[in-house]
Amino acid sequence: MTPDEELQVFKLISTAGTAKSAYMEAIKHAKDGRADESPALIADGDANFLESHDVHLEMISSAAQGINAPASLIQVHAEDQLMATEVTKAFARELVDLYRMIDVMQNRIDELEKKINAA
């Protein structure tokens, strides 16, 4: 593997990892009742995911042209990071929505309990 190929692999790992961290942080914020902060974190994750996807596309294009050597373990790890991030991205969006719904429902329950207790 050439130094440029190594740089691509590590850039893919780094950007995918940063994206995954942003998605996980969005879930945590939503779980903690701060779902209003989640969209910015998801957008940050999306930007990093797009960057990692672009790096991946460059790597695939090079492989298709026969430019680089057979896959190394670190390249396999990079692919794994990208796939895990893609799954995390999908779940983050769903979980943030679910936590928002839970917050709305909990607020309604709290209001009803106040009305019952006031009666």
C-alpha cells in the first residue's frame, strides 16, 4: 500500500468515526431531553459521512482501474467503519424521533396528572 493509499484509508476511518460519534451524540441528546440539539449533530454527522463516502468512492474507483494492491486488513477495517456508520445514521434518525415522541407523551401525562391532582 502506498503512503497516499494509507492516507485515504485513515481519512475514511477518521471521517466515518467522527460521523458515527456525532450520530451517537444526537441520540444521547435526544434521550436526555435535548432533542432540539440533535438535528445539528445529525447534520454534522451527515457532512462527515459524505466526506467518508467520497473517500470510499475514490478508493473503489482506483481499485476498479487496478491502481491499488489487494485489500489489507486496515482497508477492511475502514470499510467496516463506513458500514457501521451508515447503520448508526439510520438508527440515530429513528431514535431521535422516538425520544421526541416520548417527551411529548410524557408532557401530556404530566399535564393530566396535574389536572387529576388539582381536582
